[in-house]
Amino acid sequence: QVQLVESGGGLVQAGGSLRLSCAASGRTFSSYAMGWFRQAPGKEREFVASISGWSGGNRYYADSVKGRFTISRDDARNTVYLQMNSLKPEDTAVYFCARGIAPGMVATTTGYRYWGQGTQVTVSS
């Protein structure tokens, strides 16, 4: 059973930065794509970013975060990160990390099998 634990959320002013971390259990972390999703109150869970398995050579971002967020991974630490800069109030949501079912990047929830419990990010105006 794979477990994912997010950390790093919090309250930040607009224009500020946060770095989310997601620590994963399991010995095959590097083989799978990892992703970040977010869900705001009353809205569906939406894709934020994905990074491919096998050293993370490919990355994909939602248009709404492109140029502001950066996804990265450290396979030696079984950890994936989301660096969030120039935060906006509309970025406020619970952020979830997820482990893909294959090495390739995926932008839909169906491409992920394991999910963390989420971490709250609140951006004040």
C-alpha cells in the first residue's frame, strides 16, 4: 500500500510563495508519474501539474499556473515538490498529490491511483 503525505500549506498574502512537499512510501516511487491537483470549496478537483517518472524529464502544467508553479521530484527521497510563486487569491484550495499508474504524465484524476490527504493553501488579497 502506497501512502502519500503532503505538507507545506498555509496562509500567504497575494504575491507570496509557498513550497508544498509530498512524501511517498514504497520502493518504486521513481517508476511513476506524480501529480498535483487542487480543489476549492464547491468546485471539482482540478489538475495543477504533473511530472513524469524515470527522473522526471517531462513536466506539464495547467494554463492557470504555468510560469508561476514548478513541479519537481527527488527520487532518492521519494518526494515530489510544488513550488508556488506569485500566488493569487484564486489559488486558494486544498492541494493533493497523487501517484500515477504509469511513468507518463497525466492531467486527469483517472490517471492516478494513490492520493494524499491534502494540504490547505489560503491566499489572502
